[in-house]
Amino acid sequence: MSDLYIGSGNWILGRVNERYGLPFQPRPAQLKRIGQLGPLDTAGYYCDPGTGKTLMSTVSALHKIIETPDLAVLVIMPFPVLLPQWTEWLRNIKGVGKVVQFQGTPKERAAMRLGDAQFIVMSTPIFKKERERILRELKGRPLLGIVDEAHCIKNIGSQTYKAVRDTFQERLMLLTGTPLTTPGDAYAYCRLVSPPIYRSERHFRNLHVGDEDFFGKVTSWVNLDMLRENFLNSSTRMLKEEALADLKQPVYKLLDYAMAPAHAELYERLVEEQLLLLEDGSKIDATSASRLYNAAQQIIANWDHFSGNPNNRAAVFDVVESVLDEVGCVRNDKVNWSDRAQLAGMGEIVRAPKIIIFAQYRMTNRKLVQELAPYGAVACFSEVTPAQQAKNITRFMEDPTCQVLVANPGSAGYGWNPQKVCSDVLFVEAPTVPRDFHQGIGRVYRDGQEFTPVIRICRAAGTIQHRLHHNLLEKDALANSVQTAYQDLKDALRGS
């Protein structure tokens, strides 16, 4: 079957190469997926970050355009910061028709003409807001949807899922490197890619839910072999190890450190106060557990805030500075960048040191940007507008004086490709959703990387961060995996 897919992939690629000029050609593992999924109307490309989902889906889309010349391709993604990369990629393909990056103010969007576009690239909010106008201007042209970072559709009750379902009933590609947080997420993908498999959500649950707790949370799943087979129907799963056999594996470093005694004492007291808000010995559901975990983790990096003393500096910032020193970052007022440029002119390999620092919480991100301003730190988290985030990412990738990108994994952990300029990642706070952790690593662990990625994870002794790290290693979402008794949660919050 593999040889058959390779043959089909070569045939599809040959047709595409006759008409279009791709910037580069697929690798063998990618070619096999093109042969497997390219002929299908609906398909799921569930491939690790950096394994070429964009290339594979584009080749398949161009093949469909050859088959259906008036086809309009709508490329949709949840993060506006990804739009310029998709647009640039498509415009660099020789022979491709009109590509519209559909964003901006309502007035700017109103001035854009969509009717003759071959590709329209937009964010999911714009797609939902402008869907009727887009369909009206395309005047009944056949449609193909490409949903990048397709985990945004896994909630079947969301408007995003419904808009995708209602718009692309004939041709659809779902792209994501981290499709599942729980087995239950598979239902949405199956309904969009292979609708006949499950008649309804009730049918899905009858087949795959083993037990539920008092709160209706699934505590065990059954028939997982069947679920995996159904999930991969008309879809593929590809890991980096297969697609990129020569890729340098990341080095993981756990940075365990101790908080100052007064800080540790404050952490203990505040955690105890949070626990006392719950009835002693009562059952704690996933929602309250998640709230407690988040509250506890914020105390670790924000000693000044929770103590009310601006002079109290959390020990994690000393850890951060030691990592910057190890990476080679230097305060901009201490380095002569023109001297470095001269060294490069002499043939020396001079690489501007850069690091991505992920933190979960706005308060921590703000503090990191403030602390690391001497290193030219820029930010990507919810308090920064999407337009400014895009500018910050560009500066990080192009400006040697911008040595640090501070980000929330959900804001800058997806879709952009800094692997040629950066190989170091530091998690100051543990993500509560494992998907964000793996996507964050995927920024530097991907095709095109020039150095071995180094992933550092901070863990404060005697705190919740040890339990969070354990949950991440089990690749299970915290809110869905925690259904525990009072004493167990109390031990977890105290790092026991």
C-alpha cells in the first residue's frame, strides 16, 4: 500500500510541477501522504509541527485546482499572526492565481475584491464575520477549505465548527500537529472528514465512553483501537521521526530551583487559604481543580504582587538570567553589534543568540518583558494586539538586538517558524494543556532547524509545578485528567 501511495503522490506532484513552480519539493514521507490524501475530497493532515502540513496540503489543493479550474480555496486559521506566512508561501509559488490576505479594518476589508481570488487567507473570526459576503462574492464557485491549526474546530458546539461544517460540505482539509487532548476530541474531526462513521455524538459516546463520574466527566474510554482506526479514516498521522529522520532531537533540561524561604512560606499560606474556600473533605471537580492549579502557579513567579512588596523578586528571574547567560544573550548596552557584524564580514560564524520564553499568565508575561527589556524583549500574549504580535515576531526573527520573545504558548506557540534563528526555549510556567507545550517546542524542533533544540523547564521546589510537569509527560489535559479527592489535591498543590 505504501508503494501505491508513493506512486499516486508522484503522479499528483508531476501534474502540479507541470503547471506550478514550488519553492521546494516534498520529502518521501510527505509524498506518500500526498498520494494517500491528495485524491480525497476531505482529509485530515494530523502531522507533527514542522513536518510539512502546509506543503502537503498546498500540493493537494493545487491538484484539485487543476481538476476544477474555478475552485476557490479558503485558508482559515485561528491566529492572525500566521496569515502573512501563508500568504507569502502561496505567492512564492509560480503560476498561482490571485492570493488575498483578507484582514484589516472593516473599511479595508470592504475595499478588497474576492470574487476572482484563487486563495483567500483569513483568520477564523474574520471567516465567521464575513462568511456570507465571501460566499456572495464567489457567486457559487466550488470551494475548498483548508483549516490550519484545526484543533480550533474540536468543540462541536462552537461557531467555528458550525461555520466550517456548513461551508465546506464537499471539500475540506484539516491541518494540525496536535489534534487530540482527550479521545473525545476525535468526534469533531470524524464528523467533518468522515461523517458516515458516527451518526451522532450519542452514537460516538455509546461506542467509546466507558465510565463517567458524578459530574459527567469521562473517567474511562473503551474501544480505543476502533476509535483510532476511525479517527485516521481519510486522514494521516505523521511524526517528526518519520518525516525528518535527520532532524536533531531536542535536549530537555529540568531546572529545579528553590524559592526564597519567605516566598515559600507565602505560597504555603495562600494555597491553604484557597483550599479552605472548599468544604473540607469534599469532592473537587475538574473546574475547581483547574482554578486552584492556576492560582497556585501564579504565586510562583509573582512574589511581588502577592506579597504586596514590589521589592520581592521571585527566584525564577535569577534562573531566567542564568539561562540567558548560558545561551549567550547579552544586554544591548553591553554589546557592540557593529563589531559582531565585522566578525561576520571576516567569515566568522556569528549567530545572534535568541530565546523564546513561554509563560502562562499575563501577569508573568508583563513582568518578564519588563525584566528583560535590556535584551530587547518583545511580547506575544493576549494584552498585545494581533498586529503588534506579528511585528514583534518579525523583529525577533530579523533584529539581532531583539534577543528574547516572551509569549503565552497559546499566542505564539503555533504556526510561525523561527528555527533558523533560534534553538532555545524556556518554560517559566507549565502549560495546563499539553498541546500547547508540544506546539511551543515545535517552533524550534522542525524542518530547517540548524542547531539542536534545547528545551528548559522551570520547576519550583515544593509547588504545583512538579505535578503539572508529570501531567504533561502523560500528555493528558489537566482539566480532564484531574478528578481527585481533597487530600490528593492538597498534596499536589504543595508539591508532594
